[in-house]
Amino acid sequence: MIFGLIQPIMFVVLFTYVFGGSIVISGAPSGDAQAYREFLMAGIFAQTVPSPRRAPARASPTTCTRG
């Protein structure tokens, strides 16, 4: 549970400050930090939302086989 809370923050910091200057978004002017942050946040959100649903999905087959 703790990792699920820390992971999105860690990814935002990592990709914004470490890789932010080297990634170019097509259709945006070169070096447009705002366009990159919008692109990044959408990706992090899409990755984080289904994350809490993984544990019950993994436990369900085990429950069905073991009873």
C-alpha cells in the first residue's frame, strides 16, 4: 500500500527532473515544459488508477482454487 502511494510521486519527480529535458513531445515546441508535464501526468494517472485493482485480481484465482 505504501508503494502504491509513493510510486506516482517518484515517477513524476523522476521523469520531470531527470528525463524532462531530453524527451520531446510531438506537436509541442521544443523545450515546452508545460506540454511535457501535461503529457506526463496523463500517463502517470493512467498507470496509477488501475494499480489498486491488481491485488484482488491476482488473489481471485487463488481463492477459487483453494476455496
